[in-house]
Amino acid sequence: MRLVRVHSKPQGEVTIAWYPFDHQGRPDFDHPLQQPYPLPTTGLAPALTVPTSLDLVVEDDYSQVYSVVVPEGGLPPWVFHYFYQALWEHILVVKHFLPPTPTSEDIERLDALTIQTHIA
């Protein structure tokens, strides 16, 4: 399993990244499977000025979504909608690049590719 996170910073930048779970079942934010990359924020109003996030817990091959994790206190409806849409668009893109029945090697190759393209 992995955690996919859409996160906004106080300056209004919105990023998406995915993270593994450690041996105790907690997300390992120190070792992302893919470096956070920016999402377009064109048309977002009012501008995001408070750091917040929305998480999805998914199977490694993105075949199953287990839960949506909303921060304590909730999110304004327009922020939830934007973040949730970004998460699902991300899943659709990832699944497009995976074979119909991906193996663990396919998943590792995709993770390695996304890290290389972001850093390069």
C-alpha cells in the first residue's frame, strides 16, 4: 500500500506525491516514492493560504482505494473538490502507464521513472 498526498503550502503552491508505509503501518514521509511535484493552481479562488492536505490510501498497483484521509477540522468544499479531483486524475494517469495486471517490477519501474523525470 501507499499514501498519495495532495498538499498546499502557505504561499499557495500545491504539490502531489506518494509515500510508502513503514513497518509499523505509518506513512514514511521521509522517503517518498516520488518527489512532490507542483500542480497547476490556475483558477483557484480564493487562493490557498493555509497549509493543508488530502490523502488517499491505495494499493501499490492503484487497483484499490482504501480510504480518503481528511485533515482534522475538514476542508472547505472547493479545496476538497480540487484536491480530490487532483488525486483521481493522478491515479488515472498512473494506471495509463501500467499494464492491465501490473507486477511488482512494473510498479518499481514506474516509481523509478517518476523520480528520475522529476529530478532531471
